[in-house]
Amino acid sequence: MKLAIGRCDVTPLEPVFQGGYVQRKKEYESVHDNITSTVFVLNINDEKIVWISSDVSGATHEMIDLVLNRLNERGLKLDKSHLVYGSTHTHSGPSVKGKVPYEYMYGEKEKENVIRMCELTADCVYDTYNQEGVEVHARFSDVIIDGLYSNRNDKNKLSDKHEYMIAFFDNSENIVGIYHLMSHHCTVLGPQNMELSSDLFGALRNRLEAHFNCPVLMAQGNAGDMGNKQYRDGNDFAALDRLADNLFAQIKNKYRWQDINMDGFEHKSVNYHASYHLDYSNYKEKYEEFTRRLETATNVDEIKLLTGWQSTAKVRMNMPPQDVEVDMPAEIITMNELEIVLVPGELGSILGLRIKEASKAKLCFVWAYVNGSDLGYMIEKEAFQTESQESQVTNYPAGVCDEYVEEIIRSL
């Protein structure tokens, strides 16, 4: 197995809207840290696999098509089955999509920036793909993080606190690069932040790269209901640094490398066809309730949630009932002893744990926010019994996402 690594700076040339918080009503004011795309190209038995991670809220279908089209123009025809395009899910990066209620954040400047960002990313992929690469072997670490993040709706609820690293060692036992995955929303900075930033995963990446002296590709796991709000004392850059320092300290003190054989590649597509009915008749009442609660709310996190819920309710209260037929795709990559489940959305931690527990692979994890990232919040049916961010804004009624995960498990 060989590995080639590239990275490019995709920071916008001029201020644009940031993606992730509906509360922001203007473009970012300054750049705190640059926005990047990191590229790993794995050559496995003369078959090249491309992994990309960009510092944005999600990798959209438009972005994937732009990258593939640019590569095609340069003479590199990359099969989609050999590409994973993910994001760190920062909510302080440039806006890359415009679905309601975020459509005002995606105007002509934002669209032009996405085109530029994808062209730069594609050029980085092209250059990295055409490198010889370094002969490597893989080892992994699986660390449980304590006391820093959890299910953001209930800190005592079951949640996924695994932090994974796959390190690629050369023949001299030097680490060439590290793939890092953690099921944690990359959000410490709140909607008041008007500086462009890669947020938590960027800050942690900087610490890991300084420690291991190699590039690190940051990936998001089943983080649809994961966060740090119960453990932090702010949502500014000081709070960000404290959390990044504490995460890094636990990783540095706990990681232990274990051998894993990744010398193989198999790709499988999965699709669950969902049919369900949506009735929006209670959303006018919800909108009025959220508006009333906002008038007296003082807690920053409560205001953030209520503002988002109010925006969603405002859109949905005028929608007629509808019967929905939708395809919910996923992908499974098997690399000998490693199994990666690719989910194009925000999967809840409990659903992700079900997948990992069902796998018979030596190491299995969920890499979410990839390859379209348009399925939105997906949570277990029990999570609808309490008021939460996910239950208020998900596109699915209770039980649909459980069935989606069961379809994935049957395909493992």
C-alpha cells in the first residue's frame, strides 16, 4: 500500500456568508484561520482511492460534481466509488449550500467561491493522485474521550466517545500521515462569531500535526447529536482553545498503536427506499410557541436552538401534508480488516453505535457528512420522545432512520 498526501488553501478571496447558523445575517468580517482541503490518495494493489476533507459544513453533490468535472477536464476520470469527499462540519466556514431556511446565505458570491474552492481542491487531488506515493503500513488507535463531550441533549444518554486514528508508517517506522475520526460536532464557536474558522477540528488538527509531525486528515463520525455544550464555559476562541487542548491531552496520553491490515478494497452501495407521511398542521402552533419563548430566553444556547427551530417552523407551517418517497443511500468500504460505513448526512450517535456493534470487522466506524451530506439529521425513534434540536428539524418521522440503519447492517 502506498500513500500520497496533498493540502490546499481554499480560503475565500473576499467575505462571504458562513454556513451553519441561521442567526447570521451578514458576511464574515475577518479570517481567524485559513480554510483548507486535505487529500489522501491510497494506492492499494494499483487501485487508487481518494479521500478529501474540506473545512466546510458539508460536502454537497454540487461540490462533488465540480471536483469530478474538473478532474475529467484534466484527463483524470475518477470513479465515484473511489472517492470519499467529506467535511469537518465547521459552522464558521464559508457557506456551500442554500436550502431553506438558509437560502439567503448562498448568493452569487458564495456560488463563485464554491466553484473556486472545488477547482483548487480538484487540482490538489490531481497533483496528489499523480505522485508516486510512499510505501506504508497501517496501525490504528481507539481512544475513549472522557468528560469533554457527549450526546448534546442529555449528557447521561448513551453516546459515541470513540476517537480513532489510523497512522500510516513508512518502512523506517516514521508516520507519513494520520486519518483522524471523532463523532463530535465541530462547533464550539457560536453564531456571534463573525470570523472565518475551521473551528474545533482545525484547532485539534494543528495540535496533532505539531505532535506527530505529519499531515492529518480530519473526518466526522456519527455526530448528529453530539456536542460539548454541557462541558464548556463559553462559545468563543478561548473556549475553543481550552477544549482543543483538553482533547489533545487525552489523545496524547491514551493512544496505543495496533496493527491493522488494509491491503484490499471493496466498495458496496446501499439504498433504503423510505415511504412516509408528513403532516405540518402543528407547525403554526410551534412557531408561535418558539416566538414566545424567544422573548424571555436569556441563555445563549437556548436562544440559538429556539431561533433555528423558529426558522424551521416558519417554513413548514405553510406546507401542505404530503406523502414522501425518498431514497436514502449509504456506502460500505471494506479494506481487509477495516470497514468504513459512509453516510451522507448527520447520523445520531446511537444509530452509529448499532452499525459498529453489528460489524464483524476488526475495526469499523461511520464516516458521515460525506458524498452529498444531504440526508440531514437522522435519529433513533426513542429520541423523538423529548424536545431536541434533531427532533425539531429532522425531515423524518420516528422509526424511518432506524429502518435505514437496519438496511445498512444487513449489507455489512
